[in-house]
Amino acid sequence: MRVNVLGLKDRRGKLILELYPENDSDFLQSDKILIAAGKPFRRVPMTTPNMGPVTMCVRAPGPRNYALVLLHDRDDNGKFGLSGDGVGFANNPKVGFRKPKAKVAGLAVSSGVRSISIVMNYRQGFGVGPIKGQAAEGQP
């Protein structure tokens, strides 16, 4: 999977791309639990580049459906904080204060490279969504 990252709030911290099985019980489950159970899981961390387009890649364990999430850990503390950090999912579903269903953030992976774009969402007032003007332009 090649993921084009759109709508970053800023270039602070770290980006973390994670691939999960496409089912609600495993989606966003602890990596330790998934790995111990022999279930597919991948995590790709990357320091947020200072400038230019941002692309990340993750290798799927094999052809099947997966759910994909991208975190922007702006303070680089290793924890997701809704007040400051950003999140995006495959298929760019509307984000609220709950995680989307795995199928909504899911996609089919076959052989070869598949490219998608993920638009980042951040807390804004009483809601969560893309930064106005950022998603269309791609980058801050």
C-alpha cells in the first residue's frame, strides 16, 4: 500500500500508519494481542517530513481485506490524544468521536502496489474533521 497523506495540520511529530484485519473486533486492537493471536498487523512510523508531499508505504502480509489508519502524533509522545493529534482512515470516512467500522476503513489488497490518499482529521471546536482548505491543497 502506498498512502498519500493529505491535510496535515503542521509538520510536527511523527506519522504512524497501521494495517489491521478488516473486522470490528480486531480493528485498532492492541498490537500485542493481534501478534500473539497470529493475526495480521503492521505499523510503520515516520518522522513527519519538514516539507513537500508526504507518502508512506506499508507491506500487507498477503491478499485480503484490511483496515488502515493513519495517526499524526504531533507531540511525539507515542499516545493518541484527541485534543491535539490527527487521525485518518482508508476511504476517508467522516470522523466523529468514535472509531469507524472496520469495513468503512477497509480496502481490498491484491498483488502489486495499491495507491490511496488519506485526508487527516483534527479536533476543531466541538467536532473532528479535515482542516478547511488543507485537504484540497494537500499540504500546509
